[in-house]
Amino acid sequence: MRSLIDIKELTTQEIDELIVVAKDIIANPAKYSEKCKGKKLATLFYEASTRTRLSFEAAMYELGGNVLGFASSDNSSASKGESVADTVRVCSGYADIIAMRHPKEGAPLVASMHSLVPIINAGDGGHNHPTQTLTDLLTINREKGRFDNLVVGLCGDLKFGRTVHSLIGAMARYNNIKFVLISPDELKVPSYIKQELDKSNIEYVETRSLEEAIPELDILYMTRVQRERFFNEEDYLRLKDTYILNMSKLSKAKDDLSILHPLPRVNEISVEIDNDPRACYFEQALNGKYIRMALIMKLLGVE
């Protein structure tokens, strides 16, 4: 039995294989409509979610399976003080695979130690979000046709952004990648991630200016400043509008730039950009369903 807690647990070959399957699902959906017939997915979401939870559920339904679970810790026995370990041990008797989101870093790892079935980390605090990273990688692959030789800009909350941390870890394994880390000083990428990049001799630069960085980018990964990660409301209000991507800034970008965003968007991407051919974030959200279908099949051992 295998779980997925961190994107680095997948080899680049396994990621490539998942992308091939996801693309085949897009091309031939009927072929997969009963692949998980009789199987059940439990979605244990202790933290609010729209895309991740619904895309997991849509993925399992489109594979012919069924779904059970909860969308808030308030609706579970966690509100009575039940531990993650106990909840997972019980729920793993009801389902064949579990997707779990939790506000505390490491909770899905703890769950995997007590579960009788595979656990998929659907986001743990500011730590990791491997299926969002698979979504991002499928989107990049469909847009660019490659993972090598790219300049990847990440903009916004790079300190608490688990999607950023996972994507850097995944992309760093490919050849000739350069990261441009765009953030205010208070929201810089954690030092442990920079140490890993230094250790692997991967090029990166840090800057506060989106305008200066955007001309060289192949990928621009925008993120929101996350109110739920701040202890101080004043700090959040001061930083939340640091970066707003609008047509004026975009005019300096390459014609084939791909703009990604894990969503939800607040106001860091102007709605005027939604119809620009470089905007990929709504397609990205749809790609999440397909790659999660491929992952569910892989972890359940479905051919």
C-alpha cells in the first residue's frame, strides 16, 4: 500500500507516466468510466476547500466510484476532540482510499501511519500540496510540452504558500530551470528551500518587483496572500495587495507566457486578463480533475 504525502515521493518517471494517463483520460474519457467501479473515496477535509475537494469527488465519480466524507472539522468528530489517527483508522474501514486536507503540517503523514488504505495529502498547512503540484505540472506540460529549459516566476506569498513549496521541489528536478522568486521581504521563500536549491546548484533570484521580472518569464505562478496563515490582521492588510497583475504589467511579458494560479483568486490577477490567451488558471483547475483521476488509479493499483 502506497500513499502520497510529498511530491518528492514520486519519481520524475512516475510523474511523466501520470501525465500520459491524464492526457489519455482527456482524450478518451469513456475508456475510464468504470475503472473504479465499486471503490470508495473518503474526503476528510478539516480545512475549507472548493477546487481540491470537488475535483477529487468529480475524479472518483468519473472513474465510476463513490465518495463519502466531510468538508469541515466542525462536521466531524474532531469537534469532539477525536484525534486524526483515530478518525483515519475508522474511516479507512469505510473507504478504499482517503484524500485528506488539514491545517496542521504533518497531519496527513500521521494519518498514513494509522490508515489501512492509501492516504493522499490534499494540503497540510503551509507545508505541502502534492496533487496541486501534479495539476500544475500537467498544465505546464500541456502548455509548453516540456519541463526543461524554463524560467519560472513565483509571485506573492512564497513563505506560507504550500503550492509554491511543492512546485519548486518538483520543478527543481528538471534540467536548466531558473526560478524568479517575487515577494515582499516578509513573505520570502523559507530558507530551507533556498538551501536545497543552493545544494543542487539551481539558479534562482529574489526580487520585490514583478514589473522587472516579468519580461524573462516562461511561467508566471501567481498566488494570493493568505489571510488564514497570518497571526496579525494588520500584517495581512498591509501586504495583501502587494502584487496585482493587470494588462499594463502583462504588456511587458512574452507572447507565450503561461499564467498559472492555484486559486482561489482574490484580486492579485485582474479579471481583464481572464480572456488573454496567456491565462491558464481555469484550465489548470480542470486539469486537477484529470490528474487526480490518474493518481487515484495508480494508488489503487488500477491498470
